[in-house]
Amino acid sequence: MVASKSEASQKLLVSDKGSRPINASGRIPVMVRPWVSERAMKTLDVVEKFVEEECIPADPVIACLTGEGTEKRFSAHPQIIEDLKLRAKELGLWNMFLPKNHFKEGAGFSNLEYGLMAEMLGKSLVASEVRIFVSLGTLTLSNILRPGHQLRSARHGKHGSHRQVWHRRTKEEVAWKPARRQDSVGILNDRAGRCLQRRHQHWVDNAQGRQRLGSEWRGEIKIQHRSDRGADILVQKWWSSGAGDPRCAVYITMGKSDPDNKDPYQQQSVILVDADTPGITVKRMLSVFGYDDAPHGHGHIIFENVRVHESNMVLGAGRGFEIIQGRLGPGRIHHAMRSIGAVSRTGDITNCDLSNSISGRKSTRLFHCPCERPQEEAFRPLPQRARCDA
Amino acid sequence: MLERIAQSRIDIDAARLVVCNAAIKIDEQDAKHALKEIAEAKVLVPKTLLEVIDRTIQAYGGEGVCQDTPLAYMYAHGRTMRIVDGPDEVHLQQLGKNENKRGKAAKENIDAQKAKTAQLMKKYNVTKMDPLMLNRVSGSKSKL
């Protein structure tokens, strides 16, 4: 961490007289407090302030700046997001997703400490993005970091020639935080987008979808030991997170490399694919209950005989399940705590409204419901509180 | 059936954590400082208890409600837990009131966020738009 500069910024932020009576570190359940370090508590308060005062107000602005129309929405990069990222860096809130028991590149927080911060981030839509805190990032980046991978693209001519994909980064970002491993520097400093695909099962297992697509789409990474050491990928993917963003530079692709292996857990492999490799079509974006989640989104993407260097295989052939499963646990903690944060925000909203109507001021709710009756008012916030805490 | 067992495990463990948390909170200072945690536990545990026993009774069918299993007695006994030592309503009322004290601060916070949003809208030169806005106006002439 860049100690002096970020510390100064943090101090400036937290010493503002806030309107919230107890800050986030004061609300940590007493039960888990012994496992939360002083440094994490301090950071947690900074995170809370940052989310409440800078991220939540920015959410509607980003929604406006993202605009209309699929093409536009998925190539929009509102400046405000970059500004917030810079601000996050300034506050030292960056790369906090790598649990300290596994990685040295992260900020050195435990899963619990990180979970508590994720809770704060869950309150805002943009908060995770600006801190590369996305669980997806959590999951996939740490997968890449673990094997310390070097990405090769087989299409680049001669045997053995390769290039690193992490090039799409700005000088200032590299300068900001030199990473220990050269090949992970770009991604740790953002800018190099990433996209995770592990949902091929959606159609491999789905009889209807399979019929629709024809039997040639078997979700396979066919490893053919060619002279150019290339691996061919033939697969369609639904729910490829982040595929809609044109900055997405790497596809972390999981597919069946050995579909006939007796051990079902040895059938899959994870392979890194440079987004510029020929044969990839980002066909469309999928909506979730009508929302497109632009510019991140969920892609339907087709790999048609995409050839990459076989050394792009993460950890080795047949180890896909292990890789993906290994990070799902921490990823779920992140999602769970984000959900807790998001649901706590309903408490803020209803409390705000309720205290208004109790004190005789007009409620801001458009439609009034029977729970408006005074004898029932006090009952409303509880189920939220109790369930958040349970 | 496996799902019911799993759900019951989740419910029991969640309730258990809430109780442990309340216990630690009391140990740390005293019961006065643990009002929230105690109320949470006092409401959640009997509720969980009844839900889980209810599921089990359902699984046993007729056997579950008669004297051949302890379930009916457990349910009856568990039901009183929602009343003794302060009924649910008392704890809910107290917890609700205390929660609601945050209202003023929450309102200030939300108002500040809205003001900041307005400021950012100006800075990034955007106006709030509802993409589904139609503003379709009916004819100007009355047909009567």
C-alpha cells in the first residue's frame, strides 16, 4: 500500500463529521470482532464513508451516463467511474480481494475482514467496480495469480512466440502500484478487463438448448497437440460475465477437455483466451429480469475453433473443476456479504420514511399501506434487522 | 426431505449464531448494552424452533401429532417460548423503536446523497431521464 498518501486521504475522509451515529466498525457483530484487525476496522470505516458519500450518490449519475441502446450501453465508459477509481486508489482502497492466507499481492485482509467491507460495497452498484472488488474479479483474478500465468496466443505466428495480454494499461496505473509478479501487473491495476465463463453446463445439460444448437456444440476444449502447440476451443457460453465490455481483454474459459474421463471432476479445464483471437463472437447480451447490467453484463458468446497456445491452460488439463471450485467459497462470502449490505439499505430507507411519518411529517412513499397505522409501525423494521443479523 | 433437513440446519445454525452473539455481547459489557442482540435472539429462536418442529411433524404425519413421538410436546412447549420472558411483541416493539431511532440520521444521509447526486449530475453534464418516458398527450379538442 502506498502508505503516506493514502493515509492522508483516509484521514481527511473519516475526520469529516458524519451524520451516522455509529460507523461501520462499531457495528461489527461482537462475536467476530476478535478476528478483525485494527487496520481492517480503520479501512472498513473508510470504505463505508466512500460508499455512502461518493458511490451511492454516483449510482444514478452512472445510470444516466450509460445511455440507451445495447451497443452504446456496452461500450459506455462513464468518466465518473474512472474518477471514482482514482479516488479509491487515493484512499488506498484497491486490490483488497485477495485473501491474505493465499496471496501476497492483495491488501492482506482476511476473508472475514474483506467480507465486512464487501457488505458496505453491496450498498452501491458502482462501489465494487471502482475497487475491482467484484466477486468475479475475486474469483478469476486470484485464479490467474495463483499459477502466475503467462498468457500466450497461438495465432501469433511462430512456435513459441507469445505476447502478454495485460498490455492494456496506462502508465500511471503501473506506476501507482508495482506488483510483484510482472505478468499480473496489468490486471491488478485494472484496465485489462476479464470475463469468466463457466456456465457451459447451462446448455450442455439443457436438453432443449442442446437441440436448438445442434450436437456439434459439445462445450469442448479440444486439445490437439499440434506442432504449433495450439488448443482448439469449440464452445458456446451463456452468462459470460463482463463479455459485453469491449475492454475485456481476457476470457477465462472453462470447457470439457476430456469429456470421457471416468472421473467427472477431471473432465474440465480452464484456459485463458486473448479476446482478440479469431473465432470469437460476442453474440448478444442476456437480460436478467429485464435488466442488462451494462456495461458489465452477461454475454452469450461463441467460440468457434478458437486456437490458443496450450500453455494458456491454467494449472493444467483436467484441473478446471479444482480451479473454479477453489475460489467459489470466498466468492460466495463476497456475494453473501454484499447481499447483506444491499438489504441493510432497505432499513435505511424505511427507517428514514418511518421516522418521518411518526414525527407527523409527510411520508415520501407514494402509496400508503395498512402498516402506516401507528400501532403497527414499530413492527416493520424488525424482520429486516433480525434477518440481517441472523 | 433432504431439502427440509438442510433448511432446518440453516435455520438452527443461524439462530444459534444470533444467540451466541448476544451472549458475547452481554459478557462484554452487560445486558443493558445488549438489548438489540437479546431481542433478536428472543424473537428468532422460538420462531425457528417452531418452524423446524413443524417441518418434522409434517414429515411424520399423524405420528407426529400424537404421543408416539415427542414432537407434539416439543411444539406445545416451544409455542410458549414466544410468550414467556416477554412475548414477541414486546421485543419487537422495543427493537423496532430503537432501530427507528436511526431514522433521523438515515434521512440526513439519504438527503445528503441526493444532494451529492444532483451535484454530480451537474458536474458530468447529465440530466436525469426516465427511458420509459412517453409524455403522450391526448387530443386538444373536446369531443363533446
